[in-house]
Amino acid sequence: MSVTRGAGPLSRRDFLSVSMTAAGALMASFNAPGVAHTAPSRAAAAARPVGGQPLGAFVRIETDGRVVIGARGCEIGQGVKTSLPMLIAEELDVPWSAVTVEQLPYGLLAGHDPPGFTSRYGPQGAGGSTNIPDAWNDLRQAGARVRWLLVQAAAQIWQQPADQLRTRDAQVLHPDGRTLSYGQLARRAATLAAAPADVPLKPRSGYRIIGHPTRVIDAREIVTGAAAYGIDAALPGALTAVIARCPYFDGAVAHIDDAQARRVPGVRQVFSIPGPRAGAVLDRNLAAGVAVVADDFWSARQGREALRITWTVGPGAQDSSDALERRAAAALATRGKIARQDGDLEAARKAGDRVVQAVYVMPLLAHATLEPPNALIDLRAQRALLVASLQSPGGASRMISAMTGIPRPDIEIRLLRVGGGFGRGLQNDFVAEAVLVAQSVKAPVKVIWTREDDLQNDFYRPFGLHELTATLDAQRRVTGWAHRVAATPRKYRAEGMEEESDWIGCADLPVEFSLARGWLRGPLPTFSAFAVQSFLDEVALAAGADPLALRLELLGAPRQLPYRDHGGPKLHTERLAGVLRRAAQEVGYGGKVPPGHGIGLASHFTHGGYVAHAFEVAVSAAGELEVVRCVCAADVGEVVNPLGLEAQMMGATIDGLSTALNLQITLKDGRVEQSNFPDYPLLRMAAAPDVDVHLLDSQVPPSGAGEMGMPTVAPALVNAIFAASGKRIRRLPLGAQLKGPTAAS
Amino acid sequence: MAIDFTLNEQRSSYRGDPAMPLLWYLRDHARLTGTKFGCGIGYCGACTVHLDGAAARSCLTPMSRVAGRAVTTIEGLARGAQLHPLQQAWIDEDVPQCGYCQAGQIMAAADLLARKPQPSEADLATLTNLCRCGTYPRIRKAIRRAAAQLQGARR
Ligand code: FES
Ligand code: FES
């Protein structure tokens, strides 16, 4: 995942640019920090806003006192349309109730030194749970600097030193009790020069918005059906396209009979679109296909149904999930590439230490965002407009430019709410399809995927086998630990990426497989935590130790450990121990449970955040599983919005449970077997437990939260299942394993 | 032949493929996009509307079946500016995450409350709408809140 972080406080003079609207409102925009970061000295002067489109602003204060705050992120359900403006509003010192939030479009700023483009509003993509940490300094500083201007304006009017003035609820306060509202000050403040350097931020004790439960800003629009998502976008004269994609990866269209399709009322055009070349980089659309362009979705769908297409199968046409697992098992028998080696496991083995070993199986997964992929594009000779449900608008901008030759500044991208992300939108293959279709159609066109298209044409979460080995000495202390991963590389046919060694393990055994792979919520942590946290319980059993006590013992004294992946460079053991203890305490760990019940725990460090789960489950003699209690404890640093954070943890917990219980993508004869929700059964209300979320009070800068609640769910669940039933689940999803005789113990 | 019906209390008429699902009439023709497409096979509930007051999955409701009936969508659930108690409860309990499923969830819950003003756990478990974001615990809270409020109002 490409994750770049703001490098701390900014001190460029033009960090904030201020202007006045025709109506006298103060408009404050933000110059992209990326420009300053890459070339701090001269880039600032070379940076200029591009394109003729009206770019939004971070803050607009109308003369009547209305405060409008721009939201820069992609709102995929992680709450950034609420939480990012909260950061600005806090330091601006306005009551949240007075704030209106407007979604900003994707914005570009041209840098001449070095040449290239950067996002005008700072990072706008959604990946790696970085929105909050990226914004923590920058957006608070943006709010504080606008407030600083308003105070300067009041100081001029009152002829009073600015440092004697205070602010409160969108007003500047004079020591003698006089007040001037921000609205009254807007016009004058808009003419002043921006703060020359960083201005001081509020102490935590002064927060009136940050840390206070704040509801989803556009909840009213959502519950009345007024909120617009990418799939709802419309442009005058736009047509709808549905694409029949080759069901074989790297396959092609051999023959099309479209006579029937063209007869469907409303169908305008039918044509084939190329797919990626076999083995080539997957940087555009995923599959060759036939596009049916029509007046509306239904006509296009009917047209697609009427197509008769013969496909050329791809090189993977014989492949299957079973064969993939056999290849992975064979890979495990080889040495593989050693990614990390500390100490000598062989020495421990030879010393006669007891060896504990287990293999865990992680299936392929799809993202299954409830809003299927879609993209509306208006492609002209010299410019383009894209409205789509995106997680990576920057990627979309680059892709459209590469495909059409249109300079990036002339590509306008509007962001609407996104009906779920989970990493799917980090790929813009559906945007590439829209471009390919639009190049053959003389009208704006919206490509809409069906659920079948979505489940069968994803960048899947990789498949893998994890082999874990531990050694125990005569005192049953852990003396060695090895983690070998035989998996389909996550970075598959990606430009400039090596197809290996980014697993959290010590040996990497890449396994051949041809289906696109990508990132899914908490990618590496989720992939690893199931194996590691399950195995810890297996080791505890072998050592005769309590699983919680063993974890705490291995974490050891409070200290910092180096961590190479995203969220590093340090891992604080006491924060991990803290969430573990809290989850254990809340679930009543160590207390008596009824027969057939069991409690299981797991904790993990994910992208800089610390989360533990504890489950109490009941397993009946017939193998029926009931989740009795489900606790989540999270330490993700200072809490910006407790209500939103609780929602992320609750949602990730249910996502993790849904995934652990029932979800997998399988391949047979070169084709994905699942086609719609009945084969990919997300949890429904009846099976979704309440989640008891506990947020630890933390004073370190926030880490973000969208992915952190996912990795520990499956291992805590299977550990609880073991405690309840003595059955050790080493393969996900759980499916019917508790019911059959095959369950390992 | 025209198909006549009422849509959010307005008289409407449709002449086109009678097999077209109501969902796509709403989204592409009436431009009421609050009703969402999630699966197209009646499984996810994102497309839930009311037909003569009862919940129906509009992706599986051909226009021919709408003739002479009253269709209510999420856009027509509030009484003017007065939100339906469920809509208010959804805001109060901060239910939406991505929000994509929520119109369907609310329409399904409104139908449930109309039939079972004090729904039991088992009644809530009959709601089969999917939420990919996992908002179910807050959905349950919101339905209970609205049910309590409606009961208070009836007293
Ligand atoms: S879209 Fe109708 S039930 Fe899923
Ligand atoms: S809120 Fe995202 S699907 Fe329900």
C-alpha cells in the first residue's frame, strides 16, 4: 500500500492561502504539503493551482457567520467526512453545530520544482488507515491559522494587542467583554497576510470537539435517500454500459454474436474491449470483454444477457483452488527465501527441545463492497470529468491521463460518498473500463458492475498456508519460533513491485497463481494474525501455560520493538499488553463459564494501532456455534471521534466474524465459483452479535482506525472455540468444520 | 400499454418494458436514487421499498406488478420535514457507516414496526438486509428506540 505521511508541522509561509469571495466571505485554502515536503525551499513559489475548475476551500466563513468546512477524504464509511472537518473546527474554535461540511473534489497542484503534480488538499486517498494521522497536524494547523487571522482582524479593529484576545464559539473576545463574531470579521481577515509560521494549537484540555462523540455529518441525507454515491451520479445525455467479462483470467474474446443483443430496445452499441495481455502488468482493466451501451441499466443488462460470446481460455484455465493448495503445500516443503532470521531454531531442535508445529490455511477473499464498482465519465478531446466511487482518486487521475493523453490538470474528479471500500477502490480497473468504453461512445457513459461481475473480477485477498514452529525447552519455555508463509504474492503483476517478501514471516514461499490479488482491510496483519495468534494458544497448551499469561510473558517488560512494516517503526509492548488485559478483564477471562462455553483472546498491532478481541462462545454437542460475548479493546492513540471509532471497531469485528465464519473465493476449472451473495454469505442481523467496544484513553497522536479491528477477530474466535470444544480450527472459513468428523483436535 | 401507479403519493405512469424491475425504473427513470442496487437477486435488501405499505425488494418487482399500487421509497418515508421515527432514531444512534444499505434497512424496519410495534429479538432477526459495514448492533438499537418512541406517542 502506498502510504506517505505528512512530515509533521508545516512552516511554509503560504501553507494557507486566503482570499475573499465576491460576497465578502473569507476563504482559506491549503497549499499541498507534499510540495513543501519534496522541495521545501523553492517548490512553494513554483506551486500553483491548476485547471479552470472552481476548487473548494478548507474553510469558508460567510459574513452572516456560517462556517463551511471542506472534507478532503474519500468517505468510504470510515467517517472521514466527519472526523477530518472536526480537526479543523476544533482549532478554528467554532461550535460543531454551526459547521456545514462540503465534500471537496480531487484537487491538484502543479509543482515546477520538481515538476509534477500533488494533491491540492493533501492526501485524499483512503488506504492504510492514514487519513487521521495524515491530517492530525496539518488540518488542526489549518484551523488554527484561520482563527489566528480572525484574531488579527479583531486586534486591528479594537487597536488591542492580539495576544490579549481570546476566542470562543466563533467569536473573538475582548478582555473588557466586547465580542466580534467571525462573520463580522471575515471580510477584514480575508485581506490580511497569513501567519508567518505555525501557530500554537490548543491543549488537550481545551478540546470541545475532538474527543467528543460526534454523529455522521450527513446522516440526515443518508436516511432520507438524498446522499449521493458514485452509482447515483448523473450527467445529461449519459448512457449506461454493462460489460460481459471473460470468465477466464487472461482469456480473450474469440467470437461475438450480438444480433439478439442489438435488438434489445434501448441498446445503442455493442463492442469488445481489450483486456490485459497475459502476464503483463495489471494497471488497467482486469478482463477482456464485450460492452453493451444502452439508455439505461436494464436495457444494457438485457443486452448483455442476449449476447452469445465464445471465449478463449487463459493460461490458468485448468487451475483450481485445490491445485493451488497442493502447490502451496509443496512450496512449504522447500526452504524458500529467508526474509528474516534471528537466532538459530535448528540449534534448539538439536538440543532436543520439544517441537510444536501447525499449518494454517487462509482462503482467497473478495471485497464485496455493497455498492458495486461503477464509474461515470465524460471524455472529451481535451478534458475529462470522472464521478465514481473511489479510494484512490490520484490513481484514477494518473490512469485516465495515461490512457487518453489528457493532462492531469484537465481531468476533473468529483468525489461522492462511497458505498464501502475495504481496499477494493485502491484499484481503478473499473475506471479504466469506463475510459475504454467512453473512447467508443460519443456521450458520457456510466459503467455499472453487477454483483456477479464484482465477485468474479476482484483483486482478491491472497491465499496462503502459514507453517508455524515453536520449540520448548525442558522447563517448557519458548526457545524458538519460525513462521513460514507459502502464499500467492500480494503484489502480483504490479508495476515496480517485487512479487515477494512482504509477508510478516521469516520465510517467503511465493506460489504461482493467476488471479489478480490486492489489499483487503488490514491486509498483512489480518493475513498473519490468524496463524500467529492461534498458534500462541497451541504453544500455550503444549507448555501447560495460560494463553493470556504466555502472551504477556512474551511481550515482556514495557519496551519498544522495531517494526518494519506500515505503522512502525516501533511497536510498544505495553500498549499491546494494555488492550489484551482490558479485553480479558471485560470478558471475564479466567472466571468460570458454563460447560460447553469457552473464552478466547487475540491481540495485534495493525498500522500503528493496538487492538485485542475476546470472545466467549458456546459450542453444542451437535457443533452449533453461538457467540455469547464479543469484546473489543482498542488503543489507537488520542480519540478524535469516540462514536465513529466505536463504529469502526464494531464494524470491523462483524466483518472479521463474517469472514471467519463463511467467506471464501474458490476457483474451479479456471473460473471463480462464487457469483452472488448466496455463495458469499455476509453475516446478517440474526448472526451478528453486539460488540462490546472499549476505547483506551491514550495521549499519543492517533493512528487511524478503519482496519485495526479486523485482524484479531478470527484468532480470538477460534481460540474460544478450542476452549469450548477442544476443536482446533486451522482453516478459514470455519464453515461446517465443527459439525463434521474432520475437525482437528 | 401504460402502467399507472402512485409513487410517493404522486400519480405516475410508465410505458416501457413491463419486465423492467421497479428498482431500475426508480433509479434511471424517476431519478430517485435513494433505493440502492446491491445484488439484483432479492438477497441483500438494499433495494427495499414499500408496495402498498409492505416491504418489497424492488430488484425483483417487475413494473407489471406495480400497476394500481402505491410505491413508497426512502424519499417518501418522511412526512415533509418530519422524519419517520426510524429515520430520526437512525440519526440518534449514529447508525450509518458507508450508509449504502441504510435506505433499505430503514424501509425493511418500517415494515417490521408496522406489523410488530414492539418487535422481539426474534422479530429483529427476521430482517435479512445485508450491511457490509457491520452496523447491525446500532440498527437494533435504533429500531428499539423508534419502537419505544412510537409506543410513548400512542399512550
Ligand atoms: S438489490 Fe434487491 S435485494 Fe439486493
Ligand atoms: S452502512 Fe455500509 S453497507 Fe451498511
